[in-house]
Amino acid sequence: MIEKAFTAQAWNEAIAIIQSEFALAVWETLYVTVLATLIAIVIGLPLGVLLVVGEKNGVLPLPKWLMAFLGAVINILRSVPFLILMILVIPLTRAIVGTSVGTVASIVPLVIAAFPFIARLVESSLREVNPNIIEMAQSTGATPFQIIVKVMIPESVPSLISNATIAITTILGYSAMSGIIGGGGLGKIAINYGYYRYKYLVMFIAVILLVLIVEIFQRIGTKLAVKSDKRLKH
Amino acid sequence: MIEIKNLSKTFAGRSDPNEDVEALKNVNLSIPDGSIYGIIGMSGAGKSTLVRCINMLERPTEGTVIIDGVDMAALSNKDLRAKRKEVTMIFQSFNLLMQRTCLKNICFPLELIGVKKADAERRAMELLEIVGLPDKANAYPAQLSGGQQQRIAIARALATNPKVLLCDEATSALDPKTTHQILELIKEINRNLGITCIVITHQMSVIEEICGRVAILEKGVVVEEGEVADVFAHPKSTAARHLVYPDGGNSEILALREGEQRIRVVFNGAVATERPLIAQLAKELGIEASILGANTKSIGERAYGNMILGIMGSRDDMLRAKEYLESVADVVVEEVTE
């Protein structure tokens, strides 16, 4: 079966498909991934901050039940496989977007899957901040809010950028899966042509493009993280 | 004036009250305005807890701290934050914000109280001059040496014109030469700006070099308190003896010989280069002294520490030697009897 994938006929077909569909698919993949990541960061970043500052010895201790609730919600959402989550949130997607199929609709499950993940990544970044520096800020008379926005977040920027890169590449992978519920992009092409219609060459090319996009995101992310880190002597 | 009254701090054990740790037990101290006050103790003596109780980073279990008539323990969180502009702190690990330039680090406390950016930066530049690093404004802390980082931390601590500067092991991570320079800077700040400095350390040399008074802390209790020179010359408590004579004082040196008199010569910053004391003792008085043990060091031109001399001769010879040695400024001599 595989050997048929590289015949001259298969190449001609693939080139035709690439010319007609790939530009849009790449655009849809990028658009869905970036938008879903941004929305997930907007929700996940504050939650990640709360996970750290709300602890018993944190700078803004929160009620124990609230912390337990927060932790439970994040863990539950993180344990549901994305494939199942996509189906479970269909009613919510319909309520927000008006439809449960299509490229825009696929953003909703992506955000729901990504924000708890991002909250945990933010949590781990903020935990790296030297507690002595937080003590310094307290001794200088900083409010908890000032400690968060002037110390904890700025001091962990390099780590936050690294983790944002992990998040965006993971979300890219999920977005490819959303081809199943009609989300557009390279994932849809890979599934529709490769899985349903046995056009393996098209599938390979779609996968290679996904790999390339991950590679580009990772390189940009690493570069930004290193550049932002003032602890390294330049 | 800083008054520490009946201060106790107990850290609760995990579940069992028997595991409670009493970090401080009924500490009473008065620290006069404008002084450099030392608090010394071995690690685990409670020094860090004590200094953190002064600005209420740690809430005392009992007792209170009164700064200029204000009871720190009674302040609301908001008032306490305002008060912390007046009682600032420097640390062993400098604790600079690593992602900010030096200038921005010094601006940090000013930013917190909403000082305009231009005004804050102007003030920060002034402070960089004071600490002697005007060319490091745009450098990041990682590009600086330890001593330079501590200077930036000092500049930051001075930004809000504090009345009190708490120095928590501020020189413990520095080499002796840099330690000396930082201590000089603290002395200068104390003299020129009239800021009361509370110096927490485990190094007697730091106390010797800059403090007027000292409190010795052992297992959460103040075991000795007084003028540095007095504590040095006549350490009463075991803890003080350990700190003043880290090598065990005279207990580990040769047994007393027949007809030998012993004296302890304490140097409290005597000018060391003026004359060779022991040689002159022999030449001028004909008294031969052997050095049985010594723990002295020079800081700048001055000598600190003590040595134990054995003198073969009568008690009278010993007294003459004592008188002779004490004629040198900042040298104290005491008989060793035990």
C-alpha cells in the first residue's frame, strides 16, 4: 500500500492538492493555534499565578477550599484525553460559537484543553523565582499585587517564554487532531486525504509541514527565551 | 530609638507541640539612633529571626518592637508597608532583581510608592554616585561582582531615605577585602546620613570593625550585651568566649609551667605598625614573653584579635608588662588565671 504512495500519479495528485488547499490549511493551522494559545494564556496565566501566591506561605494566601477547587478543576481537565474533551464540550462550543463544527468552533475545545496546562506551566515558572527576592520585595513594602506584577512575572520571563513555546507546540498538535470534528488546517488534510482516502503522500507532506511549523515555533521561542534572560552574561 | 521588648518567637511544630522551635526567648534590646549595632551569634542562634521581627517579616509570638515610639506589631498591613520605607534591609545574597538593570533595581522601592519615573531615575543616579558605581547604571546584576551587587543593594535600600538599615549577613558571601570595603561604605552611610544600622553577622571581625555596641545571641537568648570593646576585653558568657576566641581561647594551649604568668592581650583596632611590642617588651623592660596562642588580624592599618603571652618571672614582672602593653592605644590586657 505504502509503495503506491510515491507513484507518478500520486505525485501529480498531491501537487494538485497542495496547490489548491495547502496555503489555506497552513493559514488555518497557524491562526487556530495562535489564537487558541493566546486565549488560553489569558485564562491560564492568572490561574497559574493564583496557584503559587494563594498557598499557605504565598504572598496572597487564599482560602484552602478555593485552592483545592482550583487544583481539582485543573487536574480533571488535564486528565481528559483531548479526543474525548472535544466531544464533551460540543454543547459549550455550540453555545459560544453557534456551531460545533468548523475551524472557529475547534478553538473552544483547544482553549479548554490548553488553559489548565498553561496554568501548570505558569505555576512551575513562578516557583523558580528565588524566594529571597520575594522577601526583599516584602521588606521593601510591596503589596501582593506589586510583588506579582513587578517581581514574580518579570523575573520569570525567560522561563515563561520557554513554557509558552511548549504550550504553543502542544496546542499545534491538538489542533491537528481537531480535524476530526471538522476543524480546518493541516490536520484535516492529513486525515481526509491520508486516512480516509489512502493518499499517503498528501498525508506525509501535511505531517512534514506540521513538523516544520513546530520547528519554527521552537526556534523562535528558544531564541526569545535566551535573549530575554539577563542572568546570562552577554 | 529601637526598643525590642520581651520579644519571643516560636515556630509551631508540624503537629506535635513538642516539636515547636523557640527561635527567640524574651529578647530585650535598646538600639540608640544613629548607632551601628551588632547582633552576633552562631548559625541557628536566631539572629535572622530577630532582624526579621524588627520589620515584621516575622510576626513575634510575644513582645513587641517599638521604632521611634511606633509599635511595629500593632500596625495594619498598609501602615506596616509604609513603615518599611523607613526600615530597609540588605541581604547576604544581595537579592537584586536579575531581569532589571542596576538603575531599575534602585528605582524599585520608588516605583512601589508611585514616584515619577524621571524623578526616580534621578534619585537612583545620585545613589549610584554614593555607592561608587555611577558607570553601572545600565548593567545587569549578573554582570557585576558580589561586592558591586551589594553596593547596588545598598543604594536600593537608601532610595526611600530610611532611618534604619538592617544588614542581614550582608558581607557573609564576600571575600575579606570586599567585606572591608562594604563595611566602610556602611560606616560612611551611618556617619554621613545618620542612618541607624543593625548589623547581623556570625563574624566577630565584622563587629570589631564597625559596631559600637553588640548583643550576643545564643539559642534565642541574649547572653551578653555591651560596648564592643568591653565585650572583647572581658567576654563573660561561653558564647562570647567562643566568638572572641574561636580557637578555644587558652584551653588548648600548653599547660601552665612553674613560675609562668599569663596575660591575654586584646587588640581593639590598635595601630599595628607603630612598634614591635613583644620585642620592645624584652628590650626595654627585660621581660621575655613567649606567644602561646594568637588570633589576630589586621584590617587596614589596625590590628584586631587577641594573643596569650606566657611570661617567666614574678607577678610583678607580669604587672609591669601589662602596664607597658596597655600604654598602647586600643590594647587591653587581662590576667589569665584559670
